[in-house]
Amino acid sequence: MSASDPLQEPTAELAALASALGTIPPPCRVDPEAFYAPQPERAVALCRDCHGRLECLALAEAVGEQWGVWGGRSFERRPSPQLSPSLRQRAS
Ligand code: SF4
């Protein structure tokens, strides 16, 4: 899936995130408003301890997320250097 195909669900990325998170609620469940606040520092810090951080980042990039904090990153629509080249290409 690419960011130009928003009607397809990123099932692989969703499954990877669900698997990584397991039954432990992620930190964003504690303070969801922080993840869309104008100042993203608190959300970015909360993501650092999340066991699904890389999977969350991959999902956000796969769906072309354009705002909010996902996977420890405040989105400005740039592929992350932490992702594989193929995923980076899919996210751009
Ligand atoms: S990495 Fe994703 S799932 Fe984890 S706290 Fe951050 S936004 Fe939530």
C-alpha cells in the first residue's frame, strides 16, 4: 500500500502493531490529547518507552499520516530514516 492509496487498509502494518503491543496498553492511551497537541514533546517522550514504537511508525507512514505523533515522531509527511528502504519508498 502506498500513501496515494488511502482506501486500502494497511493490514500488515496493523497486524505488526497489534502483535508488538500485545495486551499491554500503549502510553498514548493514557494521554491521547498530548499526541495532537501543538507542542509534541510530551507525546514524543511517551513513545520512547512504547514496545510498539517502530511498528506504529511504520503504520503511520504506510497510511500517509499527516499530523499527530506516531511512533515517537511528529509527522510532517517525511519518511523516517529508521525504516527500511522499501517501506520508506512506500511511505513517500
Ligand atoms: S509509539 Fe504509537 S502506540 Fe506507542 S505510544 Fe506512541 S503513538 Fe502510541
